[in-house]
Amino acid sequence: MGSTDSKLNFRKAVIQLTTKTQPVEATDDAFWDQFWADTTTTVQDVFALVPAAEIRAVREESPSNLATLCYKAVEKLVQGAESGCPSEREKQVILNCTRILTRILPYIFEDQDWRGFFWSTVPGAGHAGTDELDDDDGARPLAESLLLAVADLLFCPDFTVHSHKRGPDSIENMQSIDSCEYIWESGVGFAQSPPLNYIHDLNRTELLRLLLTCFSEAMYLPPSSDNNVLNPWVTFFCSTENRHALPLFTSLLNVVCAYDPVGYGIPYNHLLFSDYREQLVEQAVQILIVTLEHDGGVPHHPASPSSMEEQESAGPENLFVNYLSRIHREEDFDFVLKGLARLLTNPLTQTYLPNSTKKIQFHQELLVLFWKLCDFNKKFLFFVLKSSDVLDILVPILYYLNDARADQSRVGLMHIGVFILLLLSGERNFGVRLNKPYSIHVPMDIPVFTGTHADLLIVVFHKIITTGHQRLQPLFDCLLTIVVNVSPYLKSLSMVAANKLLHLLEAFSTCWFLFSAAQNHHLVFFLLEAFNNIIQYQFDGNCNLVYAIIRKRNVFHQLANLPSDPASIQKALQRKKKSPDVISRTSSQETVSMEGSHPAVPAEPGTLKASLVAIPGIDKLTEKSQVSEDGTMVSVPKTDSPHTTHSDQSAAAGTSDTESNSGRDNEDVFYTEAEMERRRLSSASSASFWVPTPEWVLSWKCKLPLQTIMRLLQVLVPQVEKICIDKGLTDESEILKFLQHGTLVGLLPVPHPILIRKYQANAGTAMWFRTYMWGVVYLRNVDPPIWYDTDVRLFEIQRM
């Protein structure tokens, strides 16, 4: 009964607040205490008992009451942070205030006039003579008091951390506490593993949820390419003002990387008891990726004249980014990498008992965290690539890419996976590591093959290109750039992978495909470059690829003789109208898929997805580096390469076709996916938008890098034909044996320098990451649905 009574009382208080037209005095404790004195309202109760319409009504009709509610709730948190919440009642008050603020904050953020409220000081609120919210220099803005109180409460003995003291003097002084001794989990920079306490985990989770809600102001601002505009909540929380920044960063990272969802390995253990640690890990990884989004700059709340001088600088340093970039011990790197690999591999684990192991759902956040680690800590990136451990990250990424390829609601996951592989492929060691044999065989609906991790990568990429949905077309450039980057190091491709690469060339070099969009010929250039790299630098072990090239030699001859007269162009485009499919899917010999695999499926109807801004073109995403003889990389100055040369009319075209905004990199314009789709359809329907001309075809046809392959065919085709006739051979294996022992030394053109296209950050990708990350956070927080049905502006929520 007590539970029902307390909910009823809480609901009555909410109704009183919404119906009072007169401001309620801040000193009227009897009224305000109704909101937090109760002991049994869960966060789900608070969301159910405080409807969105009523919060908005109070905001519009009695703003002073909403202001006082926020102020009083923050005041309670500050008092709790000072006292250390010695009694159970005080702990409950803290949790109730935390839940109420989590519920209300999104409605503060969605109204532009209210957004500055937490950054103002509240004159004369609270009891006369109290100075809990006052600083030495006068009152602090409410936001700062809130953030500092939450940080203190996250290291509050017997509330969120295990107390070190026992006995009569067990209450510790919150002001003098050294939170570095209370880090939540052993790992980076901390050796002791504190005892697990599910109550502490639950309390931490509630406070982190409030923190995430504070940071979510970013969702209510439209996309902007101005990277200097920072989130004031994150900027303050990650500054030197927060004395707990280091222990909190370490606690969050260690809790995530030490988490083992399988636990003691007991089948079905996740069905027997709740895993409170998982909820904490999810909130922790979300806090990490949000705080690591910026590495310093100017916060966007209204500046006072005194702070105008500071705005010239890049703003206060983000300590979370600083600490992340300074991790350097090998054992710390090992702990982080093994932890992330264990969690990313978790959804792939197969057992003989169906559904017997727990499967985590936060792999997208883990991928963003891995990205941040590689981006901000180059020593970590080199550590990852130093051993075969990188393959423990690669395999799950390829699994997710293959699994999500048909599901339009997971297009963001496809992008982050490809971006990570693009970043890794810029380093020589990644290509070298791919030569390790692939033996673990995670069930994927791809052809069965025997080979290396390089074969796995190529087979999955082929599957994405040939059987993925239309929205993945902008990623084709990235996928093939990764193949080109690793190609000089691939010692021995399997026959399956070699055939897949030739099938892609065959599909991309048809006249109708080449002439149907201004950038399509880039894909042919990338594939030819990959073949050239393998022939010039890894000929000896690649008889399978050489044999596949010989078998498909007509594709190369057709490319060399590509027609460029107006009549042929028109004829090719007529064919496109008859069969608008991107790639002929029948000509690839599909073999049996792996045992235990499931086909990739589209999103269920009704699935929610967050829109994304367009990604920049590959020329903006990467910069070219040349590998010198000693293995070091030298940056290549930008010139018009055959990949980027078009006539003026085509330069303006096709941006909508590839959803790339490389043609608009100087504008502060970001298109959502829906707008991009509208632009794509309208451009497809207006033939006058872009028309291929003979001059345009000739401008890139003469630059096709066919010399090496033509020379190979010129030398080897007659030899192979002679052997077949002389020995009456029809057996592939004999021809492969001949090719294996053959050589082209001195017969091929002088080897070209190896060109690597390394990922480079820019405003376009920064904006993409921001919208993707917050879209993931929005959709993953459904219990309670923190932001559901509020007026977010960073992205659109769409129903599939």
C-alpha cells in the first residue's frame, strides 16, 4: 500500500504545481519536499507521473515555479554532496532529485529562451543565509553547482563507493576525501578491485543518467560545421574546476573495459539474476564518448564581457581528452584493448545451448570509444597494430558490417565500422596483420573459404557492395580505398577473394555504370590500383589473383577500348533505364554460406532511426601519403588526380548521387538523409542535371592505369595457352602451379611508388560523428525514454 500512497502523493504534488497560477515561495519547504521526501518512486514512476504536456504547461504558464523546482532540486544535491548523505532518507532524497532533474532538463533545453537558465545565477532563491550554492566570488551558475554536486556524489562513501572507514567515526568528510582512492574498478592507473555492490552500481547509474541528460543540450541545437562551438556542460565538467575529473575518467574507462558479460560462464545466468553492472557500463561508455567529443574550444552559453578575452583562445582544456591521450603503459593498453575486444566479440559468441549467453547491445558506443582512443592516442593505435590483437577488433567489425548491410536503420553502424577500418588501413602494419590465417569462423552469411583475414575482409566488402541497400553507395569509395591501402602487403589471396575482386571490376566497368554518374569511374581506378599493387609488390604468392585476371582478361581489353562517342554513351544510358540495379548480382558465383549463419535482414517495420548528415567525399576524408624506400610515409601535395578530374559541369553534379558534401565544404550546410534522398531522386529524374560527354570520358579514360596488367597479360596469356595445348590441360591446379613458379622480373614496368590514403579529420566528419553519437544515445535510452517526443534538432527521428 505504501508504494501506491507515495505515488499518489507525488502525483498530487505534480498536479498542484501545474495548477498553481501564483508563484510558490522557495521557502515553502512543506510544498517542495513533496517531490523528494517520498521513498518509493522509481525513475520509471517519475517519467509516468510527470507527463511531458504538464512540464511544458508549467514552463509556459508558471515559469517561476519551474525555475524554483530546478533550483530546489539542485540545492538538495549540493546539500547531499556536502553532508555525504549519512542517512537512508538523505540518500533517497538525492535519488528522487536526480530523477526529477533527468525528467525536466530536456524540456528546458528544447526551449531556446530557457536554455540559458542553468547558466544564470538565481538571485535570492533558497533560505536567507544559506550559501550552499554560493562560491567565494558570489553565486555560481546553477549548472556548475549541479555538475560539481553530481561529481562529488559519484564518490560518496556508502552511497556510490565502498567506505574505507568502519565504526563510530565512519562518516567521512566529503570536502577532504581523496577520490583517487575510491576509483570504481581496477585497471588503468588503479590496482585494487573494490568489492561489487549492486546498490552502489544502481546509484552510480542514476547519477550518470542525469549527467548524460545535462550533456544532451547538444541534441537541441541544429547541425553546424563550426567546431569551435562547444557544449558548455561538457566543457565545465571536464575542466580543472572538477576535482574528480581524473578518478571519474579512470572509473568510467575501467568499469567498461573490465566488464565481462558472460560472468562465471554459467549457462542462462542472465535469466536468473539482473546484471546491474551492465546498466552502469552502458551509461559509463555513453558518458565517455560524449565527453571525448571535443578537445577544447569555446563554450556556447552567453558570454559575459569579462570572458570575451578568453574566447580568443581555444577555451579550457578537456581533461578527459588529456588523460586519454596520456595513457602510455603497455599493460594499460593491453587491458583496454582486450576489454574492448571481449565486449565487441560478445554478440558473436556461439554456444550449443540457444540464448544461453548474455548478449550486450552497446557495440556502437564501443566502436565510437575505440575510434576516440585511436584518434586521441597515437601510441594506442600503434600498440593495436603491433600484434595480431587488431584482428580481434577487425573480425567483430566485419561481422557487424555484414549483418547490418540490409538494414537501413543501421546505416550509422555501417559508417563507423568503415571509418575505423579506413583509419587502420592507413598504417602499414594493418595490411601486414591481415595475412594471418582466418580460422575462428564466426557464422556469417558469406561464402565458405579457406584463407586469411584479408580474404575475409574482401569477401565481406563484396557482399556489402553487391547485396547491401542503396544508401550504402556513398561508402563504396571508402571500402575500395581500404582495399587499395592494404593491397601492397597482401601475400596470398584465396581464389574466392580473387574472384570477388574481379566480379566487382566487371560490374563497375560496364558502360552503363561508368556513364550513369560523375564519380562512378573512381571505383574502377581504385580496383586497378589494388591489382597493380599486388602484381608489382606481391606477385609471387598471388597466383590465384593472376589466374583470375587471365580468365577475365576481356574485362581489361574492354576497358582499354571503352567507347566514348555520343552514340555509344546514349546506348549505354538507355540500358541503364531498363536495369537500374547498381550491380549485376547474378554473375557472381554464390556458394554455400557458413553453417549457423543467418541472412542479413531489413529493419522491422516501425523501427526508429536517427537521421545522419552526409559524409564528405573520399578526397576530403583522406590525404595521400607515399611510402618511401625505408618504409616511412611522406605526404603528397594535393593535385588533380585522375580520381578527381572532371569537367566543370560534372564537378557540380553527383554530390547528391553519392550523398557526399565534398562539393560544399566551405558552406555551413548539412543535409539530413531525408533531404539527401529527395535531392538524389530529383537529380535522377532530371536528365539535364548531368550528362556524360565524350570529352569527359576521354579526360579520365586516358589515365586508366592499365599498363602493368596489359603487360602481364601480354607475357602470361600465350604461355598459359601453350601449356594447355601442349599438355592438354583443363585442370586449374596445374595452371596455378605453373603461375606459382613463374616470374615477371624485368618484364613489368618499373614499380610505381605505393600510395596510401590516410584518414584525415575535418569539419564534415566531426559533424557526422556528433549526429551519429547523439542519435545512438537517444535511441538506446528507452527505459526511461529520456528524450522521446522532445523537440531535438540535431537529427530527425524517423520510423522505418
